[in-house]
Amino acid sequence: LWWTPEVNNMCRLRTAESAGQGQEGGLILNFTMQGAPTEGGQMCKKDAGCVLRANEDPRYSNIIAAASPFSPGAFRFEGAFWPGHYLSFRSPGTLCMAGLVDEVKDITDFYLVDYSAAY
């Protein structure tokens, strides 16, 4: 996690290999959202793919970390500029920013592990 100073709990997800490059640079998780968060005054509920790239555009890389309401010690990640869209893992191997979360099939709660302390 790379915490950003603009808002409490706002961050970006970076690869571990790029974390040592300082505050900027490296590969950051971006979601490929198209359009605007609202259409006709209504919140959009659409999915977007996730990719690793050096783009640091806050609209596509900033997320808000919030405590999970269901799993103690876990976190959910909501698009900072896309309210109601959550980072989701869909089996067998898809990571996306989901506008409509399937509570049975989608995993939206993640545990953070400090691998440097674990090994």
C-alpha cells in the first residue's frame, strides 16, 4: 500500500518490487474504468478490469481502504473517484473493480500481510 496524503485511508496498490523506488514510480494497480461515475444524476454500476502500469492518474489508481463489515482485520478497497465500486476477486483468476458485487462469487474483503516480517 502506498498511502496518499489527500484523504484519510486513500492509497494506491503497488507491486512490492517497485515500493523501494521512492514515493513515485513503479507499477501501480489501475482500473480501466470508462466514462464518468454518474450518468443522468444516477450512480453508474459497471465493472472495470485491473492492470499494472506506471500511470498514477488518481481517477484510476486511488482507492479508499475501509474495514470489512464481515471479516475482522480485513479491508475493502473502494474506488476513490468511483463510489460504490469495490476491488473484487472473481474465481478462478480475475481481479476487477466491480460496480455490482456478487456476495456469493466475489471476494471483496482482503487481509494485508507483511511478508517482510513473515519470512
